[in-house]
Amino acid sequence: MLEEELLKIVNSLPKFKNLYDIIRVVDSVRKVSLATLHNENFDLKEEMCYVFCKQPKPCTRCIAIKAYTQNDSLFEIVNWKGKLYLVIASPFKEVNSDTIIVEIIKDITQKGYILNEGSNTSPTIKAYLDEISTQVIVDELTGLYNRRYIAKMLFSDITRSIMFGYPICIIMTDIDGFKEINNTYGHLIGDKVLKDFASILKGSVRKGSDWVARYSEDESLIVANNTNEEGGYKLAEKLDN
């Protein structure tokens, strides 16, 4: 009986293949996926719903539970393993008289766009979100990371260094006489000095492992992962020259 009702649900959904990649029928109360439709293959297999996302436990912000408690269709964009998915979760009341949730999932990584009225450009949602993320953690003037990035990454890098037993080098640096430069030549020249200094710093560290952030007006923080004391001294001398 349950199988017939689940098939009825799936068969009642739109047959336009391009509207979805995956359809799931979820019992949000028990946190169980009852059935999955993927590539026209209907799999009537009961498993914990978070197994689908290869998670060890239920999601803390499960859209299926929200759709169930609010008794309404909800939408969200999920960033999972570098791809963006549009997820629509909608209540359905025909399985054993209980409310279950139908999830319609679509990969929109390269197919979702932000449309701005009056603009000729339509960036993908992924490009738009990447740009916003960059603006949040990058200093506008110098292009270095900002204090928000320091607060996020420094503790993580130190923790990994302790856990895995590799050295980490942290260097604070500033520009001698920067206040006098501003007072004598003006802020435009001061900004040019900051940009040039930032370019030197970024060019002196290893891409992919080290990073540089602007700490204050003319102070910068350099984090060199997997770098011992000797390597830190060499990097500092390189910058001093």
C-alpha cells in the first residue's frame, strides 16, 4: 500500500525532465527518505535522509522539517561540494494520512542567473555569491584579506597546526613613517603606498598555503603555514629588504 501511494506521488509530479535532477519523498519527522527518483530511476528504498548528502547526522537547518512545521512550500539554495542546488520542499498529505515532504532538487551551478533590471549582464548565481563572499573578506583598498578573515582563519590554522603537528609562522609588519607620508604627501599618495606594499606582501608568500591580511591602517598580518622559525626569519628578512 505504501509503495502504491509513493508511486502515486512521483507520478503526479511534472514530467518535464529539465525541471529537476532528483526528486525525494521524505518523512521529515522520522528523518527518513522513503523514495528517490533520479535519472528516471525510481528507488523505493528507506534510509536516513542525510545519507543522501553523505552527512553523519541530520542537518541542523533541514528544509524538510521547516516545510513540515510551517505546512508550506519552501525554497533554498544549497552549496554542496562546489555546486549550487535549488531545493524545493513541499508538504504532501497522502501517505498513511501523515504529512510527508516532496523535495525537488535541481543543479543550478551554471544555469541559475541573477537578473538586474536595466543591466545587460546576468551573472550566474554562483558568480554572484562568489563576488559577495569576496567583498566580505577582502579589504577594498589593498586587496588583502581583512579583519573578518583573520577572525575566521587564524584560529583554524593554529588549531590545525596543533592537531597535525606542523609549524606555523605568524608575522606582523607595518610601514615605517607611514603617518608622515600621509601628512606630507596626502592620502592619495598614502593609499598608493599601501597598495604597493600589499602587492609586495602578496608576491612574497606561497599561494595556496600562506595568506596576508590588512590588520590596521598600515599594519599587515602574514600567516605562513607549515613554516618553522628559520623559514619565518627568512621570510621576514626578504620583506625587510
